Amino acid sequence: MNETSPVGRAPAVVVFDVNETLSDLTPLRASFESVGLAAESVEPWFAGLLRDGFALTCVGVNPAFADLARESLRIRLLGSGVTPEPGSENADDAVERVMSGFTSLPVHPDVVEGVRALQSAGIRLVTLTNGSTSVAEGLLERAGLADAFERLMSVESAGAWKPHPSSYAYALGECGVSAGEAILVAVHPWDIDGAARAGLRTGWLNRSGGSYPSYFRRPELEVGSLVELAHAWEG
């Protein structure tokens, strides 16, 4: 395990981010290609979607993730100069095809074993997503993990996207725990930073072996998989 500081006691609650942390966006590349977009444009599209959500949050708007996703896809299609494959009359049809792929993604290979190990350890598991609870619910049901999570939460009910402090405060209130009793686990350093500033413990899931940005608050621990996370507090 690649720890960034001594690991303390096991948390009462693990708060999981959903998009990219639990869900694997890789199959979305095929969806992009099916409508004439480059497979490698999935990552910049998703990053731009998050950027716009953060920007709206900063000015007091709490946008619906799906609305931003659809509009940003439509703009990308119209600006790409490509024509959707035969059978798609317009860009809106292509957008819906991609969104269908987004709502049927699988979990990463390490998720099932890691989640089950955490569940067996008696740690409460919840999710907090900038997307909708229905997408998280579908993801976990397809993976056979719905029973492992006691609560699925969305910033739609929090009033602001992560990493706004109110999103984490909402999650803590729903779970009935203090910030120090919960750990936010995510692949996104910006989420780690936001949770840390809100007082939560944090765990960075670094599947890619990348470097953590020095301008963000560092996580309590760093792991390469959820299986590794499940064993972080043993002994």
C-alpha cells in the first residue's frame, strides 16, 4: 500500500464517489465511436462536463448531471464535423445512444471484491455522486452489489456539486456521523481535496499509478485498488 500518512482507525462509513471511482468509462469509447466521435475523446468530454458543473456550482446553480452531459455531447457532435452512422437522423439520436451507454457501464474489476471485503469488515458503505442516484443504483445492481450499500446519495439533494462543502455536509447528515468518522474514497484529486477541506478523512484510489497534484490537500491514504483499501485498516 502506498500510504501518504500513517493510517488511523477504521472509519465508521466509507463514502464512495461513483463516476470513474466505481464505474468504468472504458466501454463508453465504443459508444462514442458508434456516433462518429473519436474513442479518445471520452476523457476530455467527461472532464469538460465536470468543469461546467463546477462553474455553475460556483455561481449558485445546481445543474442536473444528465442535462449537462446531453448538451455537452450535442455540442461536441455538432462541432466535430462527423455524421452519425446510418439510422441516426440527427445529433439528438446520437446523444441518446451515448447516454444509453453511459447508464449501462460496468464497475471496475477490483470493485466487487473490494466492496465485499469492506462489507465483511462491518464498515458502512454509501455513495455520493454528482450524477443521479438512479445511475448509481443501476451500476450496483448490475454488479450484484446493491445489498452492500446502505444509502445512495446525490448532490441533487445536497444543493451543490462536489467539491462544494455543503455536498459533504449533506452526506454526513444523512449518515448521522461526524466528519472524522467518514472517509471519502475517490479517483479524483479534486474530490479528495474538497472532502479534506470539509473535515472528512480521505482515500485516493490511484489505479493508474499517477502523481497526486501538490496544490490539493493530500489524502490520508493512497491505494491502487479497492481490494487494497479493504485491507488498509487490518492489524
